[in-house]
Amino acid sequence: MKLIVFVCDDIHADASVDALVEQGFRVTRLATTGGFLRRGNTTLLVGLEDHQVEQAQALVQKAAPGTLAITMDLERYERL
């Protein structure tokens, strides 16, 4: 299991979420601010299986070029 954190510009967030959801990914969207100019960003959290990582990255790359993607292994997760 993996967790990908995508940080994209606000203007590309809707297209990224739409592309991911259309392919069956579950997405959590957070409004974030950062960077030198303190401009608005959107952070997307996507939990997925190992074999889905490249597909999700390709979808976001097409919808929001220049997006930062951080992929982390999830050794354990629980629904509380």
C-alpha cells in the first residue's frame, strides 16, 4: 500500500481530482499555502496499491504539469 501526496497549483486542482476520481481513486483534498510567494496550493492525498502508482502519477502529470509528488510506503493503516 502507498500514499501519494500531490502538491499542485490551485488552478489545476479540480482537473487533477476529476481525473483521479474518474479512474476510481479516492482523493482527500486540502487547501495549503506555501512557497516563496505564499501562493495558494492544493494538496491531494491518495491511498492506493503499489501497482497503481504510475497510473495515478500519469493522470496528475497530464492534468497538472509541474505538480510535486511524494510517494510513501504504508506499512500499517487502520480505520478508527
